[in-house]
Amino acid sequence: DGGITQSPKYLFRKEGQNVTLSCEQNLNHDAMYWYRQDPGQGLRLIYYSQIVNDFQKGDIAEGYSVSREKKESFPLTVTSAQKNPTAFYLCASKPGYQETQYFGPGTRLLVL
Amino acid sequence: GESVGLHLPTLSVQEGDNSIINCAYSNSASDYFIWYKQESGKGPQFIIDIRSNMDKRQGQRVTVLLNKTVKHLSLQIAATQPGDSAVYFCAEKDSGGSNYKLTFGKGTLLTVNP
């Protein structure tokens, strides 16, 4: 079953805690992305990666970190430096030759 | 259209009617546009795309129209069904920018009444 998977579906963070959101794709896509979605706002780019072992900051990278050690995986860590982490987080991927991005099901992060 | 604060523009239609959802963009250098559908609590799904060298593109029950003169994009859904209820948003790519980045609109909430 091909596609993009994100886990967990819901994640709870305590004050001062780092949490990691998983994103995996088996589509052989080169590029992967992390977006944050808040109510009533457009998607905002956190980080993106065009190839393995390389990634760039997006528009709202502060308080987040990523790694791209494998083509299939692009985990996002929400650090304690992110003071307002409550949001819906979306991972996307695309082939290098296309502009269209395809999205995973999302992870909703809530703060306890 | 654009949203104000936390409230998305909304469109309410009767089942079987045609729906038209609009998107205004500001970047005259945008050369590629996409429409996505997002159901509550789920990730966005690709619906249809169009390049700036086209004015119209049709898919299954959907048509996208591009008016570059007024920088306006619309999505038409024929014979709207209850399963079409979702937030629809457009995305654009700048021709002078990276192939890797899209700019997303805030979306319109479509509600289909049975």
C-alpha cells in the first residue's frame, strides 16, 4: 500500500519536552516537507528537504529540527524552544521533476 | 477568497447544484496552480492543477479556470455531493522561485446540504 504515513495521529507534549513526529513515504519521492496548519490560516512551511542528508529552513523553522538520513523518512522534532506548538502538522512529498506535493494524514500536537 | 482571523469563507450549496470556489492570488510571476481538498482532521488531497499557459482544465466533475489578467483562480464542481463537503484551498508556485516551494491560500469551507 503506497503513500505517506504520519505517526502518531495525536501527540501530547508536556512543558519543556521535545517530541518527534514521524513521516515515512514509499513513493520514492526525492523531496519531503513539513508544514504547520493553524485554524483559519494557510499552510506554513517549517522545513523541507530536496535530497537525502540535506534540508533547508522554511518560513517558521524556529523551535523545530529535522533530519533526512534516509530517502523514505523525514522526522520532525518539536523542541521546548517552540512556545506555541499546538497545531496540526502535515508532511508532504513530491518527485523531483514535479511541482505537485502530496500530503500525509497529519499529526495533531496538543500541549498538556 | 481570503479569510479574516479564524473564520474561513464559506459556501453552502444544495446537493446536485454546481459549486464555484474562488481564489485570488497576488503574485503575477506564479506559473503553476493547484487545488486541494481537505476533509476535517485529514491531510489535503490533490484535486487538479493548471499551468499559466492554460485558461481552463477539466477533470472528473471538476474544472479549474485561470484568469491571469485579474489574478484569479476558480474551481467548479459539477453536481455537488455531500462527500464534497470539505475545505478547498489553492496553492501557487512562483516561476522565478524554487521548483520546491508552494504558497498556500487559507481556504474556503464548502458545505453540501442533502
